Amino acid sequence: MSSNSNNPFLNNKAFTSSKTEVHEATIIGHEQTMTIAGTMNKSLILFLLLTAAAMITWWMANNGQSPMVPMIGGAVMGLILVIIAAFKPQLSGYLAPGYAVFEGLFIGGISAIFEIKYPGIVTQAVGATLVTFAVCLGLYRFKIVQVTERFKSIIIASTLAIGTYYIISWLISLFTSFTPVHHGNSMWSIGISVFVIVIAAMNLFLDFDQIEEGTKRRMPKYMEWYSAMGLIITLVWLYIEFLRLLSKLNSRD
């Protein structure tokens, strides 16, 4: 079964190239290969690192200090580590924790900014993200949702379309007075946010499927960090989209 994912850390090329590193005639112990339990444990470690780092910029914003510098720096450094890991997955054991820390600085700052304007929104967004993750994991675990090739194609195409739209609208707004449709709190804007959240949630199924496939193929142990990093990227995207949706709904009150 071939696997594919739009997530840069769970792409087919990385998993295929990693597979070739394990010679068929080599007997590899369980402790040397990727496991689902190992990937989930590392995902938890990254989540805790992200949360701890987020507390820094959260504290700054709530104590009258500007979190913009660590926020922007964290976002930029996180992106750089994402790109490096995409080409050097064998370094994921070092890059994944670094990504979690830098991304945490960004998440903490932006969360505090939203919370100051809309009290209680962060708790709602975190809860919605965790519930969505749990529901998707349960649906995948009990095979209620089947990750077929057609399913993958639809989700990947939708994700690419969203990314393209965001980039184009951002570039146009830089040089013109154009206001993207997804800005503001109109019903169209809210509808777009709901659609994006659904696609982000669907990406979790692709992530789960790719992790399971990596385990079946007995990928090297470092792929646990690589896969965990990819899962965190999807969760961060989902969380930010929930923040955006909830802020739109709150602004209509």
C-alpha cells in the first residue's frame, strides 16, 4: 500500500528513502525500528516542550511585555527547522525538539494576543483541538474512516488549494487595498474557517495512516521523531484555525 501526505514530515519520499536504509537481509531488533507507541511517546514529549515554551511568551504578553520578537523569531526558526528536517529526517531527534520549542514561542504569543481580546478563547480552542484529535484517532483506530487513495487525493488537493489561496491573498494584500474573503467575521469568512478546520482534521487521518505504514515497514528509529514532528505540525495548524474561527464568532456578538 502506498502512502502519501501533504505534511512535509510525513511525505512519501522521506518514508521511501528511509526504507532503503534497512537491508532486507539485516535482522533488526524491535528497539531499533519505528513503533506506534514510540511515535506517540515522542509526540507527547514535543507537545510538552511546545507548551512549556508557549508559557514564556504567554507570560510576557500578560505582564505588559511585547512578545513580538520571540513570536516572530520562533515562527521563522520553526519554519527553518521544518525545511531542514524535510531534507534530513535522520536529524529529527535534534530538530523536532527544537521545532517544538520555537513553535511554542509563536503559539504562546499569538494565544495571549487572542486571549486578551477575547477572554476564554484559548481554553475553547485547546479543548476543540484535543477533542478533534481524540475523535479522529478513535475513528481511525476502529476503522470507521478508511484512508483510501481517493481519500488521500481529495485531502491533499484541498490542502494545497488552501495553502495556495492563503499565499496569493497575502501577497495581493501586501501591495493593494484588497481584503481577503477569509478576513473579517462575515458568514463567508466563517464558512471558509469551518472548511479549513475540516481539512486540517482530515489531515490527521493521513498522519495516522503514514505512522502506521512506517511501523509496518520497520523504518529506522529516528522516524519516530520525524513522524511526531509532522503530527505536531498538523495539530498546531488545527489549533490556530480554531482560534481564528472562534475569534470571528466572538466578534459577531
